[in-house]
Amino acid sequence: MQVVKTGLRNLRRALRWPLVATLGLLCGAWLQATHGEAIIGDPVQGANDPILGSKHDFSGLNRRAGVVAMPTVAFSDYGNPCVYCHIPPEQADVDASALGAIDGWNRYQPATNEFQLYNSTYLDSKTRTPSPISLLCLSCHDGTMAVDMVVFKPGNFDNAADTAMHMRINGADNTISCGKCHNGRVAHDISIKHIGQDLRNDHPISMRYAGLPPHYAGFPDAPKGFVSDPDFRLPHSEKGFSNGVRLYEGRVECASCHNVHNPEKDLFLRVNSDLLCQTCHTK
Ligand code: HEC
Ligand code: HEC
Ligand code: HEC
Ligand code: HEC
Ligand code: HEC
């Protein structure tokens, strides 16, 4: 069993390596790849992915929670755990953004004009719209769209047999919200996972990392007038910090602090919360 598992892991690594190597040669190419190009969630290659069995594994949530009624009632079980976020391999060549998809992901654009981003007169750079990789998270966590609202369902999924209620991450007591059960009595309270559309109380996202000089190897140049802030540390590479905290094209995103592919740490944090803040902030 262990041999099979290791085998799969090595296979996955081997399959990915040429891509990583090619992209790694040119930082510019790497940066382009994170923007616009879909990452394909192939369940065959991902057969050993740590996301399986985690709270983001919608195909396995009945096993996790022991609640058979949840998949196929609260949300559709597409039988492929990757498609809730990633474009399925058979749709790799379709222009998903023409269908309203978030650039590079298998989910629809949330109503971006609705987001209230964190703002303060002290911020070094301001942003109006979250970047695609953060919109991915918000497409579930803002509570406006069903968790199974994907752009492409797997080809073998039978729409006609779909009886799910397509519920949203929302604490409201109605039949389109997981809060119907997840109210702290029937099941754990889901309202804390509901980030909502007002992000002014949350950590700022999608702004250029304040610690980057205007021109810095591996990162796109800053817009005119950007001044770097001495209260922030320099990143170690174009991926971000050596402890795993990431920057995306020089920006801070939800995935800078969280890695949904690593359920080992609490709340999928990239670094334990006592060390997380000082990775970037010097004070
Ligand atoms: C809840 C959303 C979500 C689900 C479900 C999901 N992923 Fe991902 N995946 C992401 C995000 C976000 C990233 C980007 C991480 C980054 O760039 O740091 C990613 C990155 C990847 C990558 C490229 C990065 C790497 O680790 O090399 C691969 C390959 C991948 N996912 C495969 C899969 C497979 C296979 C599945 C199903 C078993 C899956 N994903 C399920 C969100 C998801
Ligand atoms: C397809 C829908 C979906 C997407 C997309 C999604 N999530 Fe989630 N997320 C969930 C669900 C469902 C839960 C579990 C809620 C619960 O336990 O009440 C969850 C839980 C979490 C938690 C709490 C984990 C815990 O242990 O309680 C964090 C943190 C989180 N998600 C971050 C992210 C980030 C960051 C992204 C984007 C990279 C993301 N999620 C994308 C559906 C999603
Ligand atoms: C019919 C009632 C019901 C509905 C509707 C429902 N759930 Fe659940 N869910 C439960 C019960 C009961 C549990 C197990 C007890 C618990 O985790 O509190 C559970 C567990 C979970 C877990 C696993 C938690 C863990 O730590 O393992 C997740 C994640 C989850 N539900 C997400 C959702 C999401 C997302 C929705 C809406 C799309 C939803 N549920 C709708 C009843 C429900
Ligand atoms: C600067 C780092 C950072 C960024 C950026 C960030 N988070 Fe978090 N997130 C945290 C930390 C730390 C916690 C746990 C402590 C807390 O409750 O605030 C957390 C908690 C959460 C939780 C779980 C709430 C709970 O207490 O169960 C969810 C869901 C979540 N984040 C999603 C997101 C989403 C979606 C984004 C982007 C819109 C995001 N995070 C951006 C650091 C971050
Ligand atoms: C990935 C790097 C990064 C991490 C990790 C991080 N921050 Fe930040 N934080 C920033 C950036 C960049 C800003 C915006 C600074 C600016 O543009 O002036 C910011 C802004 C803030 C602000 C708003 C300050 C203001 O000027 O209004 C607070 C508060 C904050 N962070 C707290 C935290 C806490 C608490 C943690 C740990 C849970 C944390 N940060 C982790 C990069 C980070």
C-alpha cells in the first residue's frame, strides 16, 4: 500500500517536474503562468493529494462528516473532488472566461463590484478588485454562490438526476444556505467561515506587497509612485518567503497565508499563526 502511495506521489512529481523546470528557468514565464493559465485538477494525477479527506473534498465529505444526506442533497457530488475549484482536464482548451469563469478557475466570477475591500489612509497601495486566485476563495466564502456552482461539471455527471439544493456557505436559516443545519445545534456553526462581501474587517488582499522595492528581480515593476515600506521584509524569491508564505505576482492574496492543499496546519495556514504575521511585518 505504502509503495503504491509513494509511487503515485513520485509519478505526480515526475509529471509536474518538466513543467516546473521549464517555467522556473524564466521568472517572467513563471509569473505569466500564474496569471490566466488554468491549473488542471486531474483526479488521476491527484489520487494521493492531501486535499482528499479535508474540508475542501466535496466528494468525500460524507465519509468525513458521516452525514450521507449532505452530498447530493445540500450540494452535488460530481465524483471528482478537483472540479469544485479546477478546470477538468477534458475542458482544458475551452475559453472558460467567455462563459463567465474566474480567470484560470472552474468557478464563476462573484459580483466583484460588490466587494468592499479593506482600505485605510495608511495603505501603501490600493486595490479595487480582488485578483483571480482570491476570487476563487471568495466564490464560496462570500456566501453568495452555491459551493457546487462550477463552470464545467465532469462529462459523466447526469444533470437530469441532480436533486441537490445547491446551498451556499452562509449562516442564514433558509433552504439555500448551509446554515439550515450548520447553526451550532444540528451541526457546527458555519457562519464564521462566511467571509461575506465586506472585506474591510479582514486582512487586506490583492494589493502589491508593501515590502517590494519598485523594481525587484523576479517581480513585475510597481506602478508609478509606489514607495516600498521599511516595516515589511524582503521576500526570498519570486514565490515569496522560504517558510512557504507566498506572493502572487508580487501581491498578497488569500493563498499567501492559506494553502488549501495542506490540511496539516490549523485553518490551512501556511505557517503557524504565531509566526505568520512577522514573516512580512517587522512590527
Ligand atoms: C478548494 C479549491 C481546490 C480544490 C478542491 C483543489 N485545488 Fe488544487 N489548487 C488550489 C489552489 C488555490 C491552488 C494554487 C496554489 C498556489 O498556487 O499556491 C492549487 C494548485 C494545484 C496544483 C498546482 C500546484 C502544485 O501543488 O504543484 C495542482 C497540480 C493541483 N492544485 C491539483 C489538484 C487536484 C489533483 C485536485 C483534486 C484532487 C485539486 N487540486 C483540488 C485549489 C484547489
Ligand atoms: C468550492 C467551495 C470552496 C472554495 C472555492 C474554497 N473553500 Fe474554503 N471552505 C469551503 C468549505 C465548505 C469549508 C468548510 C466549512 C465548515 O467547516 O463549516 C471551507 C473551509 C475553509 C477554511 C476553514 C478550515 C477549518 O479548518 O475550519 C479556510 C481557512 C478556507 N476554507 C480557506 C479557503 C481559501 C484560502 C480558499 C481559496 C484558495 C478557499 N477556502 C476556497 C469551501 C470552499
Ligand atoms: C441536512 C443537514 C446538513 C446540511 C444541509 C449541511 N450539512 Fe454539513 N454537516 C452536517 C452534519 C450533521 C455534520 C457533522 C457534524 C458537524 O460537523 O457539526 C456536517 C459536517 C460537515 C463538514 C465536516 C466538518 C468536519 O470537521 O469534518 C463540512 C465541511 C460540512 N458539513 C459542510 C457543509 C456545507 C458546505 C454545506 C452547505 C453546502 C452543508 N455542510 C450542509 C449536516 C448538514
Ligand atoms: C495575512 C494572512 C491572511 C490572509 C491574506 C487571509 N487570511 Fe484567512 N485567516 C488568517 C488567519 C491567521 C486566520 C485565523 C485567525 C483568525 O481567526 O483571524 C484566518 C482564518 C480564516 C478562515 C476561518 C475562520 C475561522 O476562524 O474558522 C477562513 C474561512 C479564511 N481565513 C479565509 C480567507 C479568505 C477567503 C481570504 C481571502 C479573502 C483570507 N482568508 C485571507 C490569515 C489570513
Ligand atoms: C504575505 C505578507 C503578509 C502577512 C503574512 C501578513 N501581512 Fe499584514 N499586511 C501586509 C501588507 C502588504 C499590508 C498592507 C500594507 C500597506 O500597503 O501599507 C498589510 C496590512 C496589515 C494591516 C493594516 C495596516 C494598515 O496600514 O491599515 C494589519 C492590521 C495587518 N496587516 C495585520 C497582520 C496580521 C495580524 C498578520 C498575521 C495574522 C499579518 N498582517 C500577516 C502583508 C502581510
